[in-house]
Amino acid sequence: MTVWTWLAVGVGSFLVLSLLLGLAVAAVLGEIGRRVSELHESEGWATAPPNRALGEVEPQAGEAKAEQDRVVRLR
């Protein structure tokens, strides 16, 4: 075999192996992505309604104190 034949075999092998390795990495990353998506979709918090849909939210402690101070000043 000539040098050019060996060179062509080497370059062809490199390209085929690179393609196969890239496909294997893509398959692994795709499977990881699917599993992560399944985890997010199966979580209870993902299907729960937003807090604002549950009713009136109680004011935080700082807001309640500020509201009381405002009322006291007006009297």
C-alpha cells in the first residue's frame, strides 16, 4: 500500500471515530436532559397553582408594622 492510501485510511478513520464519539456524547446528554425534564414535570410544585391564586396573601411583618404606625399617626 502506498503512503497516500494509509493517509486516506487514517483520515477516514479519524472522521468516522469523531462522528461516532459525537453521536455517543449527544445521546448521553439527551438522556440526561430527558430525565431532568421528567423530574421537573413530576414535582408537585410544578403543577401547584401560584400563591396569588390561593387567596389573599398576608402582609409581611414589616409591612404590617408600617401599616399600624400609619394608622396611629392619623389618630
